[in-house]
Amino acid sequence: MQRDTYDSDHEDFRQAVRAFIARDVQPHHGRWENEGLIERSAWEAAGQQGLIGIAVPEEFGGGGTPDFRYRLIIMEEMAAAAANSFNAGLSVQDDLVIPYLVDLGSQEQKARWLPGLCTGTRIGSLAMTEPGTGSDLRSIRTTAVSSGDGWILDGQKTFITNGMHADVVIVFARTNPDPSNAAFSLFLVDTLSEGFRRGRKLEKVGLRGNDTAELYFDQIHLPREALLGVEGEGFTHLMDRLPRERLAIAATSLAASSAAFEWTKTYCFERKAFGRPVGDFQNTRFTLAEIATELDLGWAFLDRAVHLLNAEELSAVDAAKAKWWMTALHQRVVDHCVQLHGGYGYMLEYPIARAFLDARIQPIYGGTNEIMKEIIGRDIADRTRSQV
């Protein structure tokens, strides 16, 4: 189905993204996957090409264009090149860290961090998850205690994307023993701070090139101005920005699903079995027909959600719907595509095998799909009760 999402400026940008990937990503991607780390020079190349911080105001070194469609193009092209690890790292930088700074940062915080984040000379991460707490953020144990002219930050975080490279970490910490939502705050932590320590670079099933780390904050003395946003409003700050994060995950899944479908279509009509192309068998055609139809449905939903996000009207519930459905679709699509590749689908030299491994995290991070359904279900219940 024909999409009408992009105009000529977007398509010109797409060509620039493709050129960047061909020049600075594809020749190195296999090595990054083997080494488990994307070299910083790739980040700097992306920054030089203007692919990071597109929505950041120009005064802080960004593109000054708060149109999520440009981010969506990057996701589509990264997925088409099977560069899922770099895409994940860029998404954390551009869809999480940078928006927090743009929306909540003081002029001094923005001036200090945003220019480097936009050029790729600085890398950021967001630290929420702890060894004993994932979706249940109210149970975190990391604390920031007011002390004199600043704060004392103490705790541990895990599963932190970009953790090994990070120059700045946005840390979610408890600032009040009260169990209410008003007990949490956000802090900007310079990783050169005394007491900051990186733990293991974690070995993952997929997204092997993207560094995921344990981080430790051992009695770090933070200045008063390290507070990001309003003290006690950390939980609200997170909730307000989850729709963009979850839409980015949904978009990544849909882009990766579409890429897997394109590889599989080609393979099915090149590969022969019993004297004819695999794609000429009815079962194959039916499977391809089902995938094609579901992808069209997904893109229609996603394009509408992007329009709402650009208009600042995307609700948390609609973002949850996009996140759970498109990441679940992602699992079905890559599974079918591996099956249609036969034995070659199990070989890591084929992009579909790597895509299969990379896909599995999608229903987990950004809030598990079970949490997404709970958000949607509670909204249904609340709306229904209000009508009775």
C-alpha cells in the first residue's frame, strides 16, 4: 500500500542516510558485532552527517527540526542494512537522552551537553533499570541524598544501553523515602565523576554490537545543578516521555520486519526446490501474503501515531498499543522469514538469522508487552466505568 508520509525533503534526507550507512556502517558492522562495541568514530561520523540531534534547537548544535519522520527514516534505513545494533544506540541518544535534556535541562545543562551529543563526540545513556527492578521502577534502591551544596548518589544500574561509551548518564534515583511517585528525581552524571564505575559489558543474545553495561555510583558527590528537571518529579518526567520511547521501539520493530520481508521475498524467488522457485508454492505465497498485509496495517497505524507525536497529541495508551502490537508482529514476521529461508535462515552469515536474534528484546525493553497490555486494559476499564 502506498504511503504518503514523506515529502521531497524527507526523501533527500533518506539518500544522505543511505550514503552514510554505505560508507561508514556497512564496511565495519560485522567487526562491531564480533567485538561487541561500535567504535566512537562511527558516532562522530553520524554527527558530522547531521544524523544525531535533528530536533535539537540550532543554538545548541542541532538541526532545529522536531519532526519524528526524520528519525523514522534513519530507523528504516538502518534496519534495511541490518545495522540494528547501531540503530539501538542512536535511538537511546536521540529518542531518550536528548529529549530529556531539551525538555527539562537548564540553559547551562543544555549548553554543556547538547552540542557534543549532536556531534557524536559525546554519548549518552539513560539509567533506570536495576538488578532487582525492571518494570517496577518504584522499587529502585539507587538514592540521591541532599548534602550541603549538592547530592550524594549511591546505587547500581544494569542493562544500560551505551553504558560502556557513555559520557553522561541520566540517572533515576530515589530522593525521598516516601513510597509515593513524588519520591524520585533525575540527575545528570558526568562519567568522569569520582565514584562512577563501569561494571561488565553484558553479553546479549542479539544486538551484539551495541554495548550494554552495568553501572555503579559509589557515593558520588553531585553538585546541586546536576538535578535534571524538578526534584520529586522524576517519575512524572519519565511517564511524560515514554510515548516517544515506545513509539521509537514500535517503529524499529516495524522497520526491521519490513526489511526481513524484503530479504525473504527475494530469497523465495531465487531459491528453487523440486524444480521451481520456493515462492511458487502455495504455502509460501500465503505466508508472504499474510506478512505483506500485516505490514501494511502496521505502517498505517505507525504513520498516524507519528503524526500525533509531531502534534504532541500521542497518548501513553496509543503508544502502548503501538509498542506491544508491532513488537509482537516483529516476532511473528522474523520467525516466518527464518522458516522460509530453511536451513540458511539459521546461518549467521544471512541477515535474517541476525535479525531473528536482534528482534527478541523488542517486547521486553521500554516496558514489557505485558505492562503495555495492562496500561491499555486499565484505560478500557476506566473509560467503561465512567460511562456506566
